[in-house]
Amino acid sequence: MFLVDLDMPNYIDEIKIILATAREKTYLAINSTMVEAYWLIGKRIVEQEQHGEDRAKYGEGILKELSQSLTVEFGKGFSYPNLRNFRQFYLTYRDFQDCYTLCSKLTWSHNRLIMRVESEEARKFYLNEAAEQGWSVRTLERNVNTFYFNRILSTKNRSNNEASGNQLEKQQPEDFIKDPYVFEFLNIPQPVSANESDIESALIENLQQFLLELGKGFSFVGRQFRLSTETDHFYIDLVFYNYLLKCFVLIDLKATKLTHQHVGQMDMYRRMFDDLKKPEDDNPTIGIILCTEKSETVVKYSIINDNPRLFATKYLPYLPSEEELIAEIEREKIKFNLLNS
């Protein structure tokens, strides 16, 4: 007979946790060491290039020679393009301590993508978000390509605040809400003829991608969420909860241009939800109207302009070209500045 140790399951689980923690620490240690090594290689390459009279031609020659030598001794990973990446890594982050602090939490594949972002502010944003949110390389690539940073509402007035010495408060709704949202993963054909119900269904079918596009902290609560009073029933298209903002987020889909009726409806939903569903220790509910086009007149003269918990943003059912997306973001910035001037 064998005696059964009742603590055996806990004992095994504890050892699994120990091993998982050790693996994670090993991974982080190796990763941070490689980041340091690649930075040092890049620094040494730049220093060597500076000795050449014709820097471009000389630099190309030493990189090819270095690639051949390193590949013979250390194997793959030291191709000519990779050595150029090491060089660019150093040129992007000249200060080693700053580089180590920002970049050591991510893989080389992550860093290779982020160092190509021109704006220093945007680079820091992607470095922090990718590390905190555990973005895969594929997710990071999509977010960079769709200008995630530029589409966050808070970036529209961040420069003014920093210039005046003011620090934006953390965990504000503007840090979580984008304009526009991009739903290219729905594969809606152009010209767009889908109605609100079709788009809602497609978003639910692609919930994981939708949550990634919404951003950090969002969890799905319900679709066609019912609010009931003594005499009436109302249905909200989509309800989410954001655990970082500690509040519910209501989303109303409109396959048309924004109207004052849409604003009034969402304001009523938000007030009702606060009254009927919001826990006492939660922050006030946020309402987002997702529409195909915003009316700046409606935004300026409706309650949206005075209510920090109510937003109207555009959604794009397909991914435009880089030029079109940049132009769209710039148009929204100009409109935002005009409304708030």
C-alpha cells in the first residue's frame, strides 16, 4: 500500500512556480545581456567607421568583413543587415543607461521595430506599452503601422502641456481612447455597405483583435446590454470594463455621420448605467460613440464638449495607406485644436 500525501498537489504546483519563475528570470537576464551586447557592438562599429575618410564606402566594407568573421565563429545572427541594425540601435539610443532602462525588457525583435520610429516620445510610448502589456512582435508591428500612439486622444494636447511644464495626470480616459479606430481585421469589403448590426457581429466574432485595438485594460462585458426602468427597456450595443480606469465603458456603433440624437442617446445611457449598474467605488461610466464621420458642429455645441466622460470618435473599417492615415490623424488634430482654442 502507498500512503497518499494530501499536500502533494500543492507541493507540485509550488515547484512548477519555482521553475517558471526561474525560466522567466533567465529569459530576462539573457535578453538584457543581448541588448547590452548589441548596443556595444553598434557603438564600436560607429567608432570604427569614424576613422574612414569615405565613411559610407568604408562603413560598408567593415560591416561586410565583420559579418563574415562573426558568422564563422558565432553562427547566425550577424548578417550585414543585422550589423546595420546594431549600428542604428546605438545611434538611436546614444546614452547606454537610457537605452538599458527602456529596451532591456523587450526582445531584440521588438527593439528592432521600435528604433525605426522617428519620434522619441512615440518610441518611449511603444517601449513602455509593449513591455507592460506583453505585446507580441506582431501586435507591436500592427500598432506601429497604424500609428497607435498618434491616435490616442491625449497626444493631441500632450505637447502643449509639456511645453508649459504641466504633467498630464495618469490614467485619464484620453490616454485610452483613440481617434480614429481601425478595424481592418474585419475584412469588410469596399465600398463599405455593412450596417451597424453587421459591424457589431463582426467585432464580436473578432473579439480578441477588437480588444487589442481598444487598448490596455479592456475586458468584454456584454453585447446588446439591457438597461430596464419601471416602464422601458434600452439596449447598449457593447459594454466593456476597464480595470485600469476602474469604470465601465459603453460603446454605441453608428454607421452614419454623428448627430445630436446620437449624443443625447449615449448621454442618457451613460447616466442610466451610473444610476442602475455602477458600483459605488467605481469611477463614472465612459460613453463612446463610434461613427463613420464626426460632425464638428455637433461635437462643439453638444454636451460632448463639456463632458469629460463622453466621446465621439471615427472608425475606419479598413486600413488606409500610411499617407492617408497620417492625413486623417492630422485632420482630427486640427479639428480638435480649433474646438479647444
